[in-house]
Amino acid sequence: MLQWLNDNVIWGAPMLVIYLLTGIIFTVKIRFSQFTRLNGIFSRTLLSKTKEKSDGKNLSPLQTLTSALATTLGTGNIVAVGAAVAIGGAGAVFWMLLSSFLGMATCYGENVLGMKHRVKREDGSWFGGAFHYITAAFNTPLAGKLYAILCVAASVGIGNMTQINAMSEALNVAFGIPVWIIGAFATVLLIWLIFGGIRLFGRVTEKVIPVISIIYVIGCFAVIGMNVTELPKVIGEIFTEAFNISAVSGGIFGSVMMKSMSWGFRRGVFSNEAGLGSSVMLNSATQSDDPHKQGMWAMLQVFFDTVVMCTLTALTLLVTGGDMVGTDGISNAVYAFGGIFGEYSAGFVAISITVFAITTAAGWSVYGSSSLEYLTGGKKGRNIYLTIFALATMVGATMKIEFIWQLSDLLNGLMAMPNLPAVLILSHEVTKEFFGKKEKINTLKYENKHSNNIAEIERKTG
């Protein structure tokens, strides 16, 4: 039943059209910045000469990036990509990339709205989430509460059990560790991380995520380099299979192309979460008061997660033939890395998945507890929720993976249903912020055109 719902309703043609249209609309609104001004986005965020540090109550912009990446750089980058190319073919990579570039614009829009509609707690920390602007868009708190309920449910599914299930299977295959021991280990680790709060999570991810990401990227480049002669053929297949229209009865839209598109979008969104509104909760917890600049930090999250990490995984699988091994994603990855790591490839994949899975699960606990805070109007029930969340890892470690993936796809789509219309309804606010910032930057640059104090100009212009 879940599979039918996902294939025909949740991730059928109507939802794909909404995702495409939302991404295209916001791409036009921000003047194709993710294509034409990517250099400027990097120079005003990661490469900026002025670095903002955490004020102790909120996250720094860099911590929001690493924290948001921690929640997206999960099993989606390895397991989900493996399943996507195995089931949807090489063409799924094209649609995954398209969804990510359009998703960068959507993510900019939803995080600008998140910054504009966030509220300040009594302790001075910021509290925001998609539920705030969804309430404003539909002019009823019921819409925001519905989204918050879906997010709490999704945090246990996509954010926890899916991640831990993949981690459990990978560690079991690589080292023969019983799944119940893996579940117990994950539970203890998560209890430490999630009860430490968002600031502990930010400090941990700031150190861990860059290191494990670099190691994984090096591994991918090594495999691709060893099979570089296959690369031209693979790139050709990505484009040709993306538009491979197979005739079906009555001349209906091609089933092969539809499958590639569905799996590319489904797994792209599973990985980078653009359009779900989930990353808004972390980006809104920044000390920054600049919605435009925080929107650019959010765009980087999607870029690194899908354009870089997922694409490298897909190419690694395709150049080695790893996409033909199975459909679970893990066996595909183990086969692909076998050429360089040999018998240790399973260990490399398992360790990578473990780090990504734990940080993703911890990040989603922030999403779930923030949604619960919105529902209850305070911290009521937070410890109970976090306890249930941590204990759910034992269930995730032992359940059948097919059911968990289908459930996660369902919850992803349900979260997007109120979020995408809301960002479209409030898109005028995003346009005003984008062009208002652009006008301010031009004015300040004119005023400072004879100044040599580059850091001061950057500080003023964002």
C-alpha cells in the first residue's frame, strides 16, 4: 500500500510538477543565482573575511551549515543514491542534479521566510521553523500544527529509523556485529548528543562533518580516477537515459523516463531536504539577523549535499558497475569501493554510513523537538519525545529496510505538501528581501568604492 501511494500519489506526476514549478519560480526570482553567482555565494559565506562566532545562545552561520549538512549528509548520500541508480538507472542522476539546483533556489526561499517569521525566546535564543510561515501563509495555526505533527513523525522515520537501519546493516555486513548491539550503541550515542541540545550538536558537527566528508570525497575521487576511461560513457548514459521514453499502452508518457525522474527527485529530496522546510529550524537558530545571507548559507547545504556528495557517489557506482549489483544501496557501494579498498571496502562504507547516520539522526531530533515546542508552546514533553526518539533506534536497527524507506518517502512527500504552497504564497516576501539586499549592496559598494578596508565592506554588505 505504501509503495502504491508513493509511486502514484505522493511521488507521482503532480508532485514532481509542483517541485519543478516551485524551483523554477524561485530560480527566476533570485535571477538564476545558483548558476550565475555561485562564486559570489561562496565569497560571502564560507570564504568571507569576516567570520561570525556563536554568541553562546544561538549558532554561528558556519555551525548552521555544518549542522544542516549533518542532517542531510546521511544514508541518502550513499544508500539512497545506490538504490536510485539501481532502480531508476543512470538517468536518475540527471533528475537528482536538476532537483538539487532547483532545490537551491527553493531552499533559499524557505530559509529567508524562516528568518523573517522566527521569534525570540525568553532566554534570547531564536526559534523558527516552516510552521511559522505556513501559519502566516494560510492564515490559520492549524496549517502550522499539521506540518509540525508531520515533522515529529518524520523525525522518527526519515531522521532516525531509516538512518540507523542502514547503519545497522552496513556494520553487520562489514564486521558481523549483531544488530541489537548496534542498536544499543546507537541509542547510547544518540542520548548523549540529543540531550546535549542544539549547541552541543553544532559544536560536534563543526568538527566531525568536514573531516568525514573530505575522507569520503577522496575515496570517491580515487575510485573514479581508477576507472576514468568509463567516465565519458557514463556521462553519456546519464543524459540519454534521463530522456529515455518507452512506449506504453495508448502512447502514455514514457515509463522509463518517469521512473528515472521519480527516483531522481525522490532520492534528491531525501538527501538534501529542499522543499521540505526542515532545514529552516536550524538556519533560523542562527545569531545572524540577515535573511538574505542565511539563505545563501542554506543554498550551500543543498550544493554540498547533492551536487557534490551525491553526484560523486553516483559516478563511483556507475563507473565500476556497482549500480548492477543489487538494489539495497549498501551492496552497490561496497562493490564500487572494492576496487580500491579491496576486502576493507565494506568497512569503509560502514564507517562512513555510521558517522553520517548518527549525525543525521541527532539533527532530526532537533527538528522533532522544535516541532513539538511549537505544538505545546514550550519545552513540555521534550524529554519524553527525546527518550522515545532514542529508543526508536533499537526498532530501526532490526526492522525490514523496504518498509522504512517507503514510510520515509511517504512522510517526506506529506511534509512538502503544505510547505511548497506556503513558500509560493509568500514568495513576494522573498523577492522583496532579495532585491532589497541587492540595492543595499550596490549603494554601500558605491559609498566605499575608494576604501581599502575590504573586511569592513563585507561586514556592511553581507
